[in-house]
Amino acid sequence: MHKPARILVVDDDGAARKALMELLTGRGYEVDMAVDGVAALERIVELPPDLVVTDLDMPRMNGMELLQELHGRDPELPVIVVTSASELRSAVTAMRAGAADYITKPVEFDDLLVSVERAIETRNLRLENENFRRQAREQHDDGLKGLLGSSLVMQKVYRLARQVAPSRATVLITGQSGTGKGELARALHQMSPRAEKPFITLHCAALAETLLESELFGHEKGSFTGAERKRVGRFEQANEGTLFLDEIGEIPPSTQIKLLTVLQERRFERVGGNESVKVDVRILAATNRDLKADVAAGRFREDLFYRLNVVTIDVPPLRLRGSDILTLAEHFLHKFALENHKQVEGFTARAKTKLRSHRWPGNVRELENAIERAVVLCEDRLIDADHLPYSAPTTESLTGITIPGATLAELERFAIVKTLEAVEGSTARAAEMLDVSVRTVQYRLNQYGIGNDGKSES
């Protein structure tokens, strides 16, 4: 939650200052006051505000001069100007000079509150994005180089990854196909004390049972038809390092037993051999299956599940990662533009809308393929919606909403409610996807008379 925003009210009319102070403090804001532009600049040095609401017609230093001075000191500080209806030209000039909004006298308090809330939300989102970008730069310094994105849900993944990486604990990485589980596994290895040792990967679903055991544990010469020489398995290759078992839920029961033995005793025998081989390997495993359901159905050993599930990191699907979609899209655009020697620089507004609206069942992998195709097909500087390989949502998908015909309020309510359903009631994750503050989502839910069962955390 954000701390209460500090608002500086600047007006030479004492009654107007008092009325605005009572209105804004009643809504939970911290309010400071100044009688003119000169006094306002003195107050800003002592107590920097998050927002300034200023009258334009004042002695010593008027609102326009104050706006210009503030913009020179901090171009990102939002300023709302108050002017008479007969001086709208001044309001337009103020907007061109950088004002966030203007309100005409006599002030309609509801209009002012909406303007204030919008300006504060915009400032908070900008500060959050700056913080996320800073954290993203830090991630590139601490081993999370393969993971792009600053959404709230991914910040939780990063924090947990940093906590468990230095340990030797087994980590189970869950998530849909294409979400980047392999990249996360590699990042965990790079942030661990084993970073200089081998990182060995085995895709468990790609091999038959007999071949899988040989790949894991190795085999002796002549142990089976075609075994013409001794083979060292992935466990031995990963000794003192990390072994990443991708799609661990696909291994057959007989291999599950042998894997459990290795995890418990840290030793094994090669296929067809009697020699006990001791190893020091950290295990990372990944799956897109519900292993708890597989355990209940008898498809996966419960004891192995608990051995693997010391720590679980769930990688969220791309559709729940909000602004990360465009961040990743821009990353892939630059990558494929360079590979294909093309001068493609960005996306049109239509393309961005289409990217944000798609549900991405194939997740990051699907997005990467879509952007590669778009770069190849694009003959201009910007990728347009037509270059993307899927259709935008149709009006039929908006159950109960007809377009045209629905009001903006109805569309907003639909967007908030459906987003909350998708994120299982988390207002924080809904706010991230909708690109608004948590406070806005909660306020709208109260307006709709809808409770969220207290799920305000991701």
C-alpha cells in the first residue's frame, strides 16, 4: 500500500484554502498550504509534495510562474491548476506548460477529487515502474539475466529465487509450458555457490524408460544391446554442480524409485554395473503437471514428490504478467531485428493493444515465435496488428456486453470483474494487469458492492 499522498494547496484566498484542505484531508491525503507561489517554493524545500493544486491568479508569483518554476525543478511533479471559467485560455496555456489537469471555478469537489486521484495514481505508477526497472537492473547483476519483466507476480518469483539459490535445497519449479521454467533453473544455478560447476539438463519426457535410466545413471559396456562402451550419466556429469530435470512428472514408476534412492543416499549404480557411484549434485526439477493430483491418482510416488518439493517456485502464465508482455515483446523485437538485419524499431498502438489482449496459451515461447514472425513480415519501422498471427478478442467473448451499446462504466466493470476472476481474486495482480493502482480496484469493487474475500495480496 502507498503511504498517504502529500498535497500542497496554493491559493491567496483563505476560505478556498480551508475548503480544499478539509476536502482532501477528509479523503486521507496529507495537506500543506501556501498563500502564493513564493511561499509554495519555500514549503516545497521543507516538505516535498506528491501533487500541487494551485490557483492561477495570485500576488507576488502567480500560478503560471509557479508551474514553470516547479516544472524546471521536477518535471514529473503533477500540478493541477484552478482558474475561472472566463480564463480558459490560461488553463490551456498551463496544460501546454506541463500541468496535469485544470479545474474551473466554482470548484466542483467531485471533479477535483477525480483529478487528484488520477494524478496521484499516475505518479505512483511511474514511481513503481522506476523501482521495478531498478530492481530489474539489479537482477541482471545477480544472475537473473534470462528473466525479463518487472510485474508484481514476477517480483515474488525473483525474491524467492534469491532466497533459495544459495542453499542446496531441491527446488520444484511449476508452471505452464513456455513460461520460462528452464531459464529460472539456470538462474538459480548461476546465483548458487555451484555457479562455476556444471549445469546439466535432461528433458525427461523425450526419452523411453530404458534410455532415460541410462541417461540419468550411465551404463557399463555390454549392459544391453548397443552398449558398446561405458557411458557416464547426467548425475556424474553434474557432480558438484546442478542437475535440472525438466518435465519430471513424465518419468515412469521404475525410474522414480531409483531417483528417490539417489536423492536419499546421494549414490547410485550405473545400468548393468555393481559399483556404487557417490555424487554431490543439487537437483532442480520442473513440471507443467499437477503432481499432487498425480500422487493422488497413483501415477507419481508420494515420497519422491516430497523429496522434490522442498521448495516450490510457481512461474505465472504470461497473461497474468501485465506490462511484462510489452517488455518481452520489445526484447524479442530487437533480438530478431538484429538477427534478420531489419530496421524494425517498435509497435503501433494497434499492435500493442493486440499483444495485451491475447491470452497467450503458449506463454513466453508463443510470444517469442509471434514476434519473430512479425519481424520477418514487417516492411516498415513499426510492427502493426496485421503482422501478428492471431485474432483479437471478438465482441462475443464479452458475455453480457454488446459493442456498440455498452457504456464505459459497464465495460470498466466487466474488465475489473473478469480480471479478478482470472487472478483468483487478487486485487494486487488485477491492478498490475489493468495498469491501475490497487486502491482504484478496491474503490471500484466497493462501488459495485462486490467483496474480494480479503484477497488483496498476490
